[in-house]
Amino acid sequence: MQIAAAQDGSISGKVTDKKGMPIPGVNIVLKGTKISTQTDFDGQFKIDASKGQTLVVSYVSYSTVEVPASNGMKIELTETQNELEAVLVVGYGTQSKKNLTDNIARVTAKDIQQIPVSNMQNALVGKLAGVQVTQTNGKVEGGINIRVRGAASISAGTQPLYVLDGIPLINDDESSNGAPTNPLLTLSTNEIESIDVLKDASSAAIYGARGANGVVLITTKKGKEGKGTFSINLSQGVSEATHKKKWLNAKQYVSLLQEAGRNVDDLESVEDELEFLSQGTDWRNGEIDTNWQDIALKTGYTTDADFSLSGGDSKTKYFFSGAYNNTVGIVDSNSLERLTGRTNVSHKVSDRFTAGMNLGFSRSVIDRVQDDNSFSTPMQSVAQAPISQARLADGTANPNTEYSNYLLAKDNTFWKTIMRRLTGKIYAELKLFNSLKFNSDFSYDFLSQTEDYWQGKNAPFMATDGAVFATSVNTENYVWSNYFTYDHTFAEKHSLNIVAGMEFNKYNRRYQDVNSIYFPNDDFQTVDGGAEVNEGHGSQTDYAFVSQFGRLNYSYQGKYLFKASVRRDGSSRFGKNEKFGVFPAFSAGWVVSQEEFLKDNPVLSYLKLKGSWGELGNAEIGNFASRQLYRPNPYNLKSGLTFDQAGNDNLTWEKSTQTDFGVELGFLNKISLEADYYQKDTDGLLFEVPLPISSGAQFINKNIGEIRSSGFEFTLNTKNIDTENFKWNTSFNITTNNSKVRSLPNNGADIITTYTINRVGENISSFYLVEYAGVDPENGDALFVKNTVNADGTLDKSTTNDYSEAKRIIAGNPFPTLMSGLTNTIFYKGIDFTFTFQGEWGASIYNSAGGYMSSAADYFDNQTADQLNRWQNPGDITDVPQARFGGSNGTQDSSRYLDKADFVRLRNLTIGYTLPKQTVSDMGMSSLRVYLTSVNLLTFTNYKGTDPEARRDDTGIGEDFYSAPPARTIALGVNINF
């Protein structure tokens, strides 16, 4: 390679990696000055410098080097396994990981791109310590629960704050059909550069009253100086259910029902119903044997296509992208089609002034089915008798089934949801002095959603010759941020970074719905086709935040680190006496490996101790929880108002105090370990406290109650093999978490729901059930543990066949106490191979449909295959009671239907091949890669239900109720770069 010589006070050269490949976008600074430049697309640079002066050369994921300028130079950068030089997004700025005293987890584009999932949150699973990502079930629009370091609330919101390029994203579930939608599926992974999760209080306190559940900072891709690049990614995949339950076939079903009828001397009425369900077919010999599960769960397909164009020069940088996703779900009649586009442009108007714009748009069309608790949803069809035909000879859905045939809904209804999202940001940066700059950002997020639910004349339960229900909701959120940043190094030892500013945030929501009935025929499928608009609703709401914030980072010789931050938030949501709150945080770090006694140690290459403390808030308590409210109460066509809610002028946000202690270790420049202990105490939980009847209201909202989440996090990164042709890297993380209730309202009284309890000293929302004790081998009765209190205070552990004699106990935890992820990345010449295993332990799932589907023929619902193990003769040892039709023999709510949900899953696996550079160069390309990738390929579990990640979507915590399993997807794709 030829290197240009220094002429006229300038130095030219080239920056490459260890393979000699040029690296574009490398930052090169003349040490001790503000003179800097970047390498172009070919790795070339030119900088005003003289021979002998020092150049500081840095690039993300590569070691920073200092080299003397010379008349001819070639600079080689080495990738860093621990990525200490990586620049992380920290809110209103960035910070290098080596100077970080916070706890921030990060994934980059290379970690999540080309994973065939319809939402970006699912691409995070198993990648981040302390972050649990759970999709509700296998529906394409299914809600997503992300818990950062466990649950931080019982009654208020538990989801983190999402911030896209500085824009707080709207994440409201606006579904009207009982099952949640995920508004963040409007984002495409192809536009994301990195995702940083702020886990501890020190990192999240800059977001004040909204940071208690963690903050997820999403950064989109931007153009870089150098030659323009054009990239295309195409993939096609096929999906199926991760697991299917085993059900009785027609002969087994008939035999079990007949036995259940005989056992209660009611065989005649049972057989009469079997005759009806078979509709004249030979049910005794299994003429009809319908597999309803195979009808409900289909083979799905995914199609992804995206492109991006980026580049720029020293003044203007640009990035344009577009993406198309079409996902046909594994649940019948459930699909998603999404279009997204993004434009990011920045322009350096002068040496002191830079302006830019980010703009994103998406349109998502979702064909939906009803929630899990609806008979017209596909997954509940498994309750139908296998002797019933799904369709008649003419192809129409059979109307004479035990329950409503969901195929009637498929043929005669649709539920279509359309989400349109626009995110935008215009920003300006003015450099007032070399060390001081001013930023002004105006951000806007607009989410518009429409829903159309059409039911034709032959729809289930139809009594009005058709009906149409239509909703429209527009939500918008705009934020104006103004802040100063001071960044200076004194005497090459003292580094100081200060951020101070203010922010105004306004949110608006407008909702309308209308219902129309009596249609002339099924060709009319909109509101105006009905003869009567019989119902309509509308509402409008808003809230505002006004905030001031500041942050100070100090470093001495890169060894002693200190950070302090504070945010003052005022919100319209809270009582008039508690409008404003102050949220401080402090952290410190000591880079021990920079001390003389460890510096240049050949074994211990890095050691940092750190700790943090801070206070955060949870403002997700609704807009009017503090207000005295009245509701419309018309009578006889006269308007009127009724007192509805008592006000509380002292109501405020839930407060979370967090403490974190951690250590970061590096060995031989090949192994890095990060370990942390955290404790998160949430106080002032929001609860509805009952009021006397004489008050006129049922309850008043108060801040009463406290919970604690604590645990350990470990992240281990290793560079196992690092040669020119073969590289093998491993990343492993493991997290423990315990979330306990510490105090509750009404003097600590238990808060009990159908299946769960919140009790002081116990896990949040613990399962609270009667304890199942198996089957009496003499008579086949279901047995339960009494768990009544003896005179000496102990529990009576004797059993009874009388369910009413047994008391409920805490039987399980809906949240995992141990989570782990393991990712291996291997490169061999042109082949790349990556896989991630993810596991969870300690959680249980309650099958609230168990009393119907696993009841030994208590009714005509089809049964799971394990009911064939029922008790039949004295002396039989089994945990399935005797089949008794209508006898409720063990079908009551109990721990019988509670099961451990521990699992290990091969979350994703990708193998790719990049063609030789010369081969693709001859085709006019810069690179071409083909790949095969998969999601949820293998699952290892003893869980007896459908899948350990299938939860009911209409209500409840940790429940399964005819819930769809996740999809197993395998996709083939190609990446092309020009």
C-alpha cells in the first residue's frame, strides 16, 4: 500500500483492521487540540499535523491507539472483546463504556438483524442480563412484557420507558377485543443501530418520574462520512407451533365419556348428547375424527425485504431505509403486514452549527382473532368434540357443535386493526465555545389506530342481521428539549462533562367508537350500511410533564470516576400538593487496573469497581387517579352526573430507590466479566383504598405499600479463538431476581384475586391455591390437603375429598427467579455461525382452563391425552381422578393445574456464508451473504402445558387459558451490499 507523505503541514494515511481491510468512519484527533478528521470509505485520511505529534485514533468496538505522526503511516486497529471503547447512549448524550459507572446493557444491529421476528423486542431475548422479555402468546400482534430487574410495581405500569432517538414513544395498548396489541411492532429492526437498556437508578434518573421500570434507548442508523453504500436484505421463512398438546381422538373421547356417564348412572343422557354432536354420523366407531388443534394452528410464513442507503461527506450525512414485513401467523386467520420507512439527515452548516432531521413512518395492518376467553377464537376450538364435523359437506361451518364453532367466525366476521405511526425529530447543535455546546430538539410521535369488527348474518350469537363496530384513536406526544453540554479536559488529567437543560412533554389522546346493526346483506361491511347506529362513545384526555435536569461526570486520569444527576419533574397526573418531585442519583467508579501496582499486568488486564444509588419514579398511574370525578348518568333522556371517584390532592408517583454495586474484570485481553448486585425498593404503591358507603364513592387512590426486588447479574464475554481464519467468541449472562411485598394498605391485609395473592413477605402476585393431594387409590376420589390451622399453630397436612374443607396456600411464583442467556459466534473464513440459548427457572404457570380440558370427562369438552391415566379400579395409583360426568371430581381450582415453567430454548440460530470479495466485485457488488436463520428451534422443558411462554391475553398473571404457543420459524435470506 502506498502512503502519502506529509506536505504543507498535513499527514495522510490509512486505517485498517488486522486483516488489512479499510475501516471507514474512524475518528482521528490531534492530541491536545480540537483538530480532527475521519477516514473515508477506503480507510484513507488526511489531517493537519506535523511529524512527531501524537494522533489519537478511535472507533467503536476497536481499541483506541495513540501513534506518532510520520511522513508515511499505516494504522492497524484491533477489535476489543470487552468493548471498553464502545460509546453507549446514556440519555441526552453518550459516554464510553470504560468511563461508565452505571449499569447499562446493550445490543447492536449485528445482534438483532436478520432474526425473523415481527417485533424488535423479541430480538432481545437472552441477550441482556437483568432484562426479561416475554411475548404473551403466539399471535403476531401479541403484547410484550419487558421487566428490567424484576417487577417494580403491583398496580401501576410495569413496562419500561422507550425512547427512540430522544423521542419518548407512545406504548399504550389500544385494543378493543380483549387481547393486547403491541404498539412497538410498528418499528423495524433494519432501522435500528443499537438498543441501550438503562437498568440502575444512576443511568435512568435522568428520566426522573418515568424511569422506575427501566429505560430502553433505541438509536436508529445514521449516515457516515465516505462513499455511499446501498444494502438489500431479502428473506423468506416458514413457521409452525413450538409444541402442540395431545388430545383424545374420537374413539378415546367416546370411550371416556361413556365411562364417565356409567360412573354416575347417567349413560343415557351422555349418549344422547354424543348423538347430537355427531349429527347422524357413526360416533360409536369413530366415523368422524376431527383434529381441531390442526385446524386452529396452521403453517405460517414470513416475508422480509428491506433496503438502506447511507453515506455523506464532511458536511452532510444521510441515511434512508425502507422495509416490508408480511407475517402469516400460526394461529388461523391471524396475520401482519407492515411497511416502514426512515430518513435521517444531518448537515454541518458551519464549524459551529449543525442541524438535522430524523423521520420515520410505518403502517401495520393486523388481521386479528378474538381474545383467549372467547369461544370464537381458534384456540378454544380444541374444546370441541372430535366426533363433530368442522365443516359440512357443502363446505359451510358446522353450526351444531358443543360450543360456538370458530369457523363460523372465520367465514362471517373479521377484526382488522391498522396502526399508522409517524415519529419525527428536528434538532440543532450550536458550538458556543470549543468545550461548550447547546442542543435544541423538538420531537413528535403520532400513533393512529383504527379497528373494524364486522359480523355477518351468520356470525356466532348474531341476533341483529349483522353488526359493525368501528373505533378510532389518535394519540400524539411531543417533546421540546433544550440543554447545554460542557466537555473539557484540564491538564490532561481532569475530564469534566456537564449536561444541564429543560424539557416540556405534552400528550393528547382522542378516542371514538360507534356500533351499527341491521344490515341488508353481508356485502355491507361498514357503519353506514346498518339501519341503526345504536351505540357510540368518545373521550379525550391529555397530560403534561415539565422538567429540568442535570448531570455531571468527572474523571481523574481515567482512574477515579464520579457521576451525579438530578431531574425535577412536574406532572398534571398527580395531586395538586404533589405536582413536582426531585429525583437524584450518584455513582462512582475506581479503575484499579490504572494504578501503578496493576498497570500493564499481563494477566489482569482490567479491573473496575463501581457503585450507584438513586431515586426514580413511576408515573404510569393513569391521568385522573388524583381527581374527584363525576360520570354522566342520563335518565329519561335528561342529562345528569353521578359522583364516581374521590379525589386525593396528595396522590403522587410511586417512588423507587435503587442501589447497585458492581465489578468489571478483564483477563489476558480475552476474557471480560461484569458482576452486579442490585436492590430496588419501591415505596408509595398506588392502591384503591375502600371508603365508607356514606362517602358516596367506593374507594380512594392512595400511595400505600412497598415492594423490594433484588438479585445478582453476571455477564461473561470470552474470545476463545482469534486467528486470521478462525474466530470464536462467547457471551454468557445469568440473572437472579426476587421480588417481595414489604408492606400493604389496610394494616398489611392480603390482596387476593382468583388465583393469586399479594402478602407481606411473599413474592409479588404469588399463586394462592388449594393444595392438590392426588387420588384416593381405594375409590378414585380427588384429594386435597386441608392446610387448616391446628391448635398449636401448625398446619393440618391431612387430606380430604371435600374441597370446601381445604384452605388455600401460596403454591408458586409467576415470575422466574433465575434467567440466563448464552450466545456463541463463530467465523471460519467466509462462514459465520451464531446461536443463542435462553433459559428461565423458578416460575410457574396456572392452567385456568384445566378444569375443562383435563377433567376426566366432567363435561363434553375434549380432553388432554393424560386423562387416559384416570383411576378405574381400587388400588390404581394415579394423579387423575375417576371419570365422573358432571361430578366435579378434582376439577376445582387447585395446584393440580399449576406447573413449573422452567425451560431452556435455542432462541435463535444463524449460519451464513459470505462470498469471496473478488467474486462479488466482478458482479458489481461490495459483498454478498446468504444465510439460514431460525427462532425457537428447540425447547427443553418438563412443562406439561402447551408452551412455557404461552399466557392468556385477556386477563390474569401467569395463566394459560387456551393460549397459542410461540412460533418456530426457519428463514432463508440474502444480504447484498453495493
